[in-house]
Amino acid sequence: MDPKVLGKKIKLARVELDLTQTDLADKIGAKQKSVSRYENGASTPSLETMAKIAKVLKRPVDHFVQ
């Protein structure tokens, strides 16, 4: 999976739910800077973190990793 594509999918789902990066970070127990790095493709979340992101964004993990 291309980290930039993953990041775009995370950002799109987050914006659709009207959440800020800080909102998402708080809900998954991470820092806003980490969410920014995921969305920019600078880093890739662990499987555990990806599961938390998917749950908060109300999407299956498959939605993000395909």
C-alpha cells in the first residue's frame, strides 16, 4: 500500500466526519503530529493504530488498505 494513498483515504474519511486532526488523534490516543504524518504519507500507522483509525472513521480497515 502506498503511504500517500493511505493518507489521502484517512484524510477524506476524517473530513467527511467533520473531525480535525486533533479530534482524530485524541480518539485514537495519538498526537496530532502523528495523524498529520499519516495523512501526508510521511509515516504509516501500525496495524493496531490503523484498526483504531478505521473504527473512529466508521470504515472497515479494508477501505484504507486496498
